[in-house]
Amino acid sequence: MATQRICFAQVSDVHLMPETGCRCWWMSDSPRHQLEAAVAHLNQVPDLHFVVFTGDLVDQADPQSFELFQEILAQLRVPYYLSLGNHDIDTLGREGRFNREQFIRWCQRQFPLPLAPTGYVDYSLSPLPGIRLIALDASLGQFPLPQGVLRPSQLHWLGEHLQAVPEEWLILLIHQPPFISPTHMDAVLFRKYRLRSEQAAALHTLLADHGRVVAVLSGHLHVPRVYVQDGIPYLTAPPLVGPVSALRVFELDVNPRRGILRYHWVHLPEPGPRPLWHGLVMGVRRDRWGQIPLRAKGARSLPAVAQ
Ligand SMILES: [Fe+2]
Ligand SMILES: [Fe+2]
């Protein structure tokens, strides 16, 4: 049974601003510099197939920052795909900020965007044979409210769509994490940031029914987390803009029955001292590197993928 090797990267929470000097003291002083450094690094990663950005591409949903983002990403040598974060749109009609429609048009200038008929920034495409990339829009739109929400129409579309691609391994992008970790502290700290629990449970059921999930990739917390529930990996990314600036690189070996997902983070140090509490937001070791076995539904008795 042929094994396919895929290399991809996740960058999250760039919070790009046109000028240097961020609104939060714990953010990088120059998100632009961090994004340029990320692109330069990614261009050196051997056999990289594509890059995904999991939201908060810019900080204030302003057109100037989106233009700058596109200008910097023009230097990236591989395809990239974007998903929406709560800092990327404002649906209250305030001047100088993208709404959903403007965000969609901007994305369409950079890659084909096969939108779902949900009214949100949900889409599905296949970046490589056998691999399905789906992005879900869980942002409220009332800039910058952090709570994650999935509407019934989105869950309904996802359920139907997954039935149409039963053989493909799924990478799901959703800015607000459905699950973070089993710790009580995370539950308390991030209650208003994650996806609402009943919607996370409904999403999890759909993914478990599909049975071939590489990873659910999120951002938003600015703290890396890796959590596996019922064999489905939920990975929340380190942020590019800080407090600890990093991105993740993945290596996936997969065949129709099984796979293994290896991940490591790449720290992109910033100039100047950072506060001591950065150590607290680096996560534990498994949040920074590790590997997760993947198994298609009903594949228990088959041999593992060669490592
Ligand atoms: Fe963010
Ligand atoms: Fe966010």
C-alpha cells in the first residue's frame, strides 16, 4: 500500500499592522519583520508543499494591512491558503475595515476559493491528491469579539460535504479551537475564546464519522496546545506575533488506512528582550514537537505506516 509523504506548515496570528509598534505590549514590535522572517524560513524548508494561515492575518481588519500581507506573501514559493480570524473582519460597518465580502474578494485574488453556500468564509479544496483542506469561519464578526461559533448551516454543509469525500484525509482550519486541553486551568482561561462546547461536540462527531482526520488546526489563543481526542488531533498554533513567536512545520506519512503526523515548531526570535512570563506561554514539550499516529476508521488490524 503506497505511502504518501506531505510536508506543510501552519502560521497563525500574524496581526499584521502597517506601522511598527503594536497595540499590546506583549506583541512583537514588528509583525511585518516576523512575517518576512517566516516567509524566508519557509522558502528554505525542503519539499514543502503548502502553507496554511489560521486567522488573525491582520490586527485591525484594515485594507492597508491586507495589501501588505499579500505583498509579503508574494515572496513565498509554495501555495498558501488563508482562513478567517476574529481580527480580520468587522461586520458592524465601521469604515476602514474589511467585512466578510471584502475579505472573500481579497482571498480570491490569491488562490481559488471554492466557497460553501453557507454565507460564511467556509471552503473546501484539495491541495494534493488524497488530501482535503477545509476552512471554517467561526468568527462572530463583531470586531474583535473572541468567542468561536459554528452555525447550524455550517455544520450541516460540513456533514454533507464530508460524505462526498469519504476517502480523503482531512485537514481542518478553524481559528477558534474546538478543544484545547483537558486541564481545568485551560478550561477557565480560554472559555470565552474556544468554540462553544455544544458546537465543538457536534463538529467532533462529524469528524469522527468521517474517520480520516490529519488534524484540526487552530490559532487564536497565542499559546500552543496539542490535544488528541478519540484519535483526532486538535492543534492550536503558537502565534507569529508573540508572546512567543513561532510557526509549525508538519510531516505527514499517510496511506489510505493509516498515517503518522510529525510536527515541530520553529521559533523566530525577535530583537530585544521579552518578558519573563514568555516561558509560561511556550506550552509543554508535546505542544512544540512530537508525533501522532493516525488511523482511518475500521483500519485497526492493518500494519502501520513505515516511519
Ligand atoms: Fe490573535
Ligand atoms: Fe483571534
